[in-house]
Amino acid sequence: MKRKPTDVMTMTPVAYIRTDFPDKFGIPRQSGLLPELEAVIVFEPAFRNPDALRGIEGFSHLWLIWQFSGALRDKWQPMVRPPRLGGNTPMGVFATRSPFRPNPIGLSSVRLIAVEQTEHDGMVLRVGGADLMDGTPIYDIKPYLPYTDNHADASGGFAEPLRAHELVVHDPDGLLERLPTDKRSSAVTVLANDPRPSYQHDPSREYGLYFAGFNIEFTVSENDLTVIRVTPL
Amino acid sequence: MKRKPTDVMTMTPVAYIRTDFPDKFGIPRQSGLLPELEAVIVFEPAFRNPDALRGIEGFSHLWLIWQFSGALRDKWQPMVRPPRLGGNTPMGVFATRSPFRPNPIGLSSVRLIAVEQTEHDGMVLRVGGADLMDGTPIYDIKPYLPYTDNHADASGGFAEPLRAHELVVHDPDGLLERLPTDKRSSAVTVLANDPRPSYQHDPSREYGLYFAGFNIEFTVSENDLTVIRVTPL
């Protein structure tokens, strides 16, 4: 195998994503799990050219290639322990979508909702179902091509049905009304999806979800989630 | 949007792929179009650790993230002219899978055929349907997760049916018998898939396909391809 100096590849962000998740806690574990969550892709000035998006509105879904910028580590480990396997079953890193990879690159498919002209950011892409933290750098955007990306026959290890278990969200004091109107139903969706780490099940523990500029605090007992405090960040 | 110095990302190859295509001519235009084409992924010594592959055999398909190393250019252009649109319709680069992108990164799904222990290269992955040139550097390998990567409802621009048109391959002098036995049917498949650039249709023109160590020369008239020479490279 001939190696070339250019095989070590340096990538510059073409865009950043704006989402309602300022940290990784509460982010859906994969793209598409919560399709109603909206995010906005804002291009860097050097790539803010409407021509580069010509024809993209004809696609229903896009691929995003991005960096796990909230989970960088100096060293990679050959095995990781996926949360969805309870956090105690080691799997090879190449058999998982874990962030802790030799090259910490993420791959997500999102629904393209709209291509929008904005006053301050030029043309942006409004997308649904992104599992990215706010401010994540994006290196490439590609159309999802059904004839080559869809594998109806694909099977895989620990595949998970959409929304394996949902929590019932209780907000007895109407605290979620402190959120902007257009963020309330998304917040309930994120809470119902159970943003706790899979292996924590202490009913007395108080959790905090940073979402859309607020800290939403809650407890969980069995399948019931109760909102206990909502405060601006 | 806060930018961090680590947003400029440097990636090191974790593996290289061995395919029968020493140059880009004849490579299927997308992964999966010719599923019977086999390739081998060989890990770099630093990543040649069987633990890193633990559990991967449970997946039917994998994603490869790689560099368009055979098509590097100094400057990106906002628009490209996809061959399948006849080479004369400009499309935004982010609306295509063109190699000529701001970050020249490729994304392909392949079928996982086998995880094999070899004498010289350690554990390798044998895969089907790769659209990569021989020696392409690979930066990441991820399992294809049906519940998040499959979009039965996806629609897109210039989607193309599998093997839109096939050529009838004629080999009146039995020249393809010069190829190794296990490469002959793959060669016929690649020829039938029409390895010419889409916009060339000159019946007197002689084409050469480099495949599996041989130069396979041929002409094409209407839907008939005729092999005229087969010589070792």
C-alpha cells in the first residue's frame, strides 16, 4: 500500500449547527430518533455561497459529517461500552457509533425542512432530527441518496426500535411555560425520550437538562418524569 | 458561534482499502451499485487491534469515511456538473456526492462479507460493493444502523435506479480468460455497467479499463461492448 503525505487530512469547518443542546446531556443517542427537533446549519463566511446549495431543496434528507467536539480525548481505546448496552459490555470501537474514535468524526442523517435566506447568516439549512450539540463544526453536507444509502435488508447488532421506552412527563406546576412557546413541545419530547444515562435509575436523584437556554430539572421514578425546577441559564 | 482551534481537524488513516481499480476510471459511481465487487480493508499497524473490531461481525453493512485521494484539487468550486446529468447541468456541491468538495471526504456503505485473520495484515474486513480506488485511505469505519440510517421515505433529486442501463459484453476471442479465474465475472460486471464517462458515445473510440492488474480495452456501439485487447499492466 503506497502512503502519501496527503493521506493525513486536515479539514476546515464549512458550517456550524445551532441546536437547543448546549451540552451533550439529553441529546438523542442517534439522529432521527426525535425528528421534530429542529436545528439550523449556518455556513462559515468562506462557504456562504447560495450556488453551493443549488438543487439541495430537491432532497428530503441530508448527511452531516461533523466532529464530536464535545467529547475529544487524547487517546483512542480499542473498546468502548455503549450506553444502550447498559454501559458494561465492551464492544470494538469500529462496531459502535461511540464518539471516542481514532478520528472523532460523526455521521448523522437529518431531514431537510427548508433552505432559508436570513438577514445575518445568508442562506441557512433548517433540519430536523439532528443529534448534535450546539456549535458543533460540520465539515461536509451531502444529499441522502435512497438508491445507495437505503439498505432495507440491513441488519445489525444492537439495533434499537425508535423510542424504545417513553417516560410520562408530569409538570404539575406548569414550569415548562417559562420556555419560549415554540420550544415547549420539543422540551417535552426530549424529556419523554429519557435523557438520563441508561444505567442510572435512582428515583431520588435530581437531573438537569440544559435545553433552549433553560435548565430543566426533574426526577424520574419508574416511568414517570416530574419537572421540579425551570430556570434560565 | 464560538470557534475553537480544534475545529480544524486533522485525521490520520486508520486503514487502506485494496480494490481492483488502480485508477478512477470504471469505478461504480456509488457504493452498492455492483455488490459483487469485493474489496479488502487493511488496518494500519497502529490500529491493527482485533479488540477494535469486536462485535462488528454482527452487522450486515458498514459505513466507510475516506478521502477522494485520486481527485484532489487545490480549490473548491461552489458548483459541479454531475456525470449522470450528462456533465452539463451545474449543481451545488452540497447537493451532490462529487469528489470536488471543500473537504474531499467520501462516504460509502458497503456490505460486510467477512472478518478475516490473515498472515501478513492481521485482521482484515472483506467487503462488497465498494466504490473506492485501490489504496484509498480510510479514516473511520462505523456500523450501518438500520433504525437511524435507513429512510424508506427518503426522496432525492436525480435518484437513479440500480444499473440504469446495462451493456451486453462480447468477448469473441476469449480475451478475458487471461484474467485470474476469480476476477472474470467481476470484470464482466464492471464492463456491463458501462465504465465510460456518461457523455461519451463514439463507437470508434477505444477505451481502456484498468482492472485487477490488467488493461481491458474495448469499444462500445449502442448497447454492445466488445473486448478488443487484454494486457497485463
